[in-house]
Amino acid sequence: MGMPPIVKTVNLRKYYLAYKMGLLDRLFGKKPAWVRAVDNVNIEIEEGETLGLIGESGSGKTTLGKLLVTLERPDGGEYYFMGEKVTEDKIPWVRQQVAMVFQNPYSSLNPRLTVKEIISEPLGHFDEDRVREAMEMVGLNYREHSNKRPRELSGGQVQRVAVARAIVKRPRFIVLDEPTSALDASLQAQVLNLLMDLKEQLGLTYLFITHNIAIAYYISDRVAIMYAGKIVEMGNVDEVFKKPMHPYTQLLMKSVPTIGRKELEPPTGEVPSLVNPPPGCRFHPRCPYIMSVCKEKEPPLINVNNRQVACWLYQQ
């Protein structure tokens, strides 16, 4: 028997109340409305790999990442970490093994704390040797930067502090939530190379959340395409990008600038409401290959040619 995946979800769900229910709402029997941020998601991430999670804004990517690091509790389904089912009593153990780097480093770091205090937060106490080591691994000088506060640092330095905070307790799995989107192109390349070096050096596993397809191609081993709270395609990064199967993935690829292509074709239409998603396949209002079954029944995620795709075009 091989090793179980480090992360596995089975029909994982997370719904949020769309608005607060007051006393009068309850008295008059008003039904609550739910935002279906993550809706029956099944993914597996093998130890040592990088899974890129791609989708438009509002597709549920960040919520899925927060579920995997236990910052959010699921409303349904199952989550397995290193082969163990994650229950309430297992959450402290999981939190010792996981970390998350957020999209906006300035908003995720306490502006009142110094760099060394920020990095030592996950340890629960200050350990100068561990903090110094983490800072050196991300390219920050301990003597020069440890007593500064986030406002005294550049954007790239602040993101390096966030990465140092994530690795200081030596986790097994890190969720990277668009860690380069707030940086300019040259700094993006530096941070991406740093993340890849740390992965090799520390034996890390990544979930890399992004809407930038070029970055996902550069850093990922496999990719999962997320649309309106659902995974619609998942597979090897080269196969998915070169021969996309799901119509949504095909449209995403046509929106990427390449040499020799002057006309870009971004997906038309609006992302559906997660409060009242369309029946059947959630992509059908924007799909160029729509069939009658697409409006009625939701396609399951099935295996096709060594990848997974949720589309009626491939159902036998």
C-alpha cells in the first residue's frame, strides 16, 4: 500500500448565511439564504507536490484553502489529513502541520508587532534561533530587519516575513493564497523562486491559489479548475493547459496572451450567484456547448484520460 495523500476531501462543503436572520424574520417564517462557497468538493494532494487552484474571483478558492488549514469549519463532507479524518479533537494536531500565506501581507500581519514577534507567533513563544533561521531562509537579515515593523518594509520584504511566519514551525502543508498578486513582476519572480526553493529544502506540499494562469503553469505539478464553488477539471498541469477538456478551462486558456495571438477571448457572461446558482451544471449559462441535460442535472466529476472533469460532453 502506498502512502495516503497528505490532503483529501470528500464532498467538502462550506455555506455562509447571506444575511443575518432577525427575530421578525424567524417569526414570519422567512427562509435563510445560503452562499454556497464550497459545494461538494473532492480533491487529493500528494505529499511533496504543488496543486494549483485556479478560478475567477468569488469561485470559492480562498474558502477551500481556509478549510484545509482549519481556519474555517466545514458544514458537510469529510477532510482527511495524512490519512487521518479531521475531527474537532484533531484540529490542534492539524494546525501544527499546516500554515497559510495570505494574499495581502499588510492586512495579515499585526502592524503593532515587530518582525521577530510576527514570525514567532505560530510558535507560541519567542525563539531567537528559530526566528533567525526562518528569516535567513527567506532572504531577510535578522540584525537589520528583526526589530522593524511592517510599515517600515517594502512589499516584497513584507511578503517574505509572511512566508517566514508560515515556515517557522516547519509545517508539512502550506496554503498559498495568491501570494504574489500584490507584487510587481520582478518581485513576483523572486518570491516564486523562493517558494520553490523552500519546497525542495523543507519537503513542503503546497496548495497554490491563483487566478494567474501563467504563474500556475510555472509553479504547479497538477492544477484544479474551480468554478462557482465546484471543481470542474483537475489533472497534470501540462495536459490540462495544452488540451483543456472542460469548456470553462478552454475559455480560460483562450484568455491568456501568447505570441502570435492578437485576439483574446475571455469567458463571456457573469459568474453565477453562489446564493442562487443555476440548476444543473453551474457553467451552462455561459457554455458554448450547452445541451438540455446541462440545465437539469449536475455533472459528476469523472476520470477521463488520466484527469478528472465534470462535464456532460464526456459522460458515456
